[in-house]
Amino acid sequence: MKILFLGTGATQTIPKPCCDCELCKMAQQDPKLRRNGPAIFLPEVNVLFDTPMDINHSITRENVKDVDATFYTHFHPDHTIGSLVFEQICWLWPEFRARKTMDVYFPEGVLEDLGKYKMDGTINFSANVRKIINIKRIGEKDAVKIKDYSIKPIKISKDNVWGFLIEHKGKKAFYAPCDIDIDIVTEKLKNEKIDVCILETGIAHITPETMKNMSKRGAYLFSDGLKKLKTLKCKNFVFTHIEENRQLTPERIKKLKTENTDIDFAYDGMVMKI
């Protein structure tokens, strides 16, 4: 199994526009520290997870040749607003015709949330006007087979937020990049033997401001979450969805990895082989 991290940021990418914090200044000078919106890609089957605002750039940066299917985790703009990419991949100009059609998978409630908040315009356009995507609705009982991969949605929040259990040739990875409920995740995965869990980072760098905002957003402390996650039968943990406001500088990431030898932090362009 191969997993390519197209983007490891979130709503606040790194560098963030109009920001002169230490981390953004470092990222402006060093492209390796830059983080685009959150997305991963399975290059062996051309499967994409989520379409953040800068997905076009992430796909071209990594020289991805094609995308055959897309899965959505939830409706938030930093995971969906780049859905116009379907037209750029599947529609031919100036021939003005479809090059291909793509299956796009929405777990229960995600498409409805997009409609509720008037965020489904480009999805509807691609499906009903261009007719370049096939909308597929899936639930926890559905394991999607794509060649020798199995991709199963797992609801990981009281809201319509989903993760995916990805299986390939006896290997398992779990991907849940945002708004996870740690208690729900650990309960639903307690009987699974997993090679790697790829998860939202949470609050890893503690400041008075982050502590004040944590209760408002429902975010979890990285240290507390990791203790619960380590009760799972999981060999390794990789953390993503690292926003500018987390202020995870290279030094802070290095310190966290030194304290926890079975974890890693993803970066844009990282390729994981399992």
C-alpha cells in the first residue's frame, strides 16, 4: 500500500496569507515547510480523499497523472471547496466534452450538509450539467472495492464526519483527518489490527490562547488523545491537518517525535509505504 500526502494543512495553510509569525516566515523561505489543504492520494488505484481549495496545486506539484475516484470525509470548506478540480480533470477544452467520468463517494449526511450550507454548487454542476461525476452514497456497511483495495467508511463523530479504513494485501490504514471524537474512534477500532492510523493532530503546542479556544471548537489535547489512541492495536500513528495556529515548528515536531517513538507528522509530498 502506498499513501501520498498531497496536503497536510487545514483551513489555515502554511504559510498563511498576511501572516508574519515565526512559522510562516520559515515556510516562506523553505518550501519543505509549506502545508497545503488536507488531502491524501492512493497512487496505485488513483483514489483521492477530499478536495481542499488548493488541490489543483497539490496534484500538479506531485505529478499525479489521473484521478479515478474521490472520497469525502465531511462537508467543511477546507475539505470540499476545491471540487471544481473534477471539471479540470474530466472535461476537455476546447472540445467541450467529457474525457471521463469519475465516481465520487459521499458517506451518509455529507452531501446533505453541503446542500444545507449552500456549498454543493460545483458538485451539482459536475454531476448534472457536465455529467462528469457519478455521485455514490455510502454508509458504514459499505466497503468499496477498487481493484485490490477495500475502502470502508467509519463515522467518527456525532456529526457527519467520517474516516476510512483502507485495506490492501493484508495491510490496513485508517484515515480520519479532521474533527475526530477520540472516544468514538477508539471504540469503533478497538477490534481492528491496524498498521497505521493517520489522524488530526489536535492541540500539541499549548498556549493560553489555544486553551481558551479549545473548549469553543471541541478540539482535543494531543497528549490526552494520544494516550487513548495507544489503547488501539495500531503499530504507528501519523498526524496531519496541521494548521498555522498550531504553531508546530520543526523544533517542536522533533521534540514530540523524540518523546513518542511510534508517531510521525506528515508533510506535503510525503509517501508512506505500508
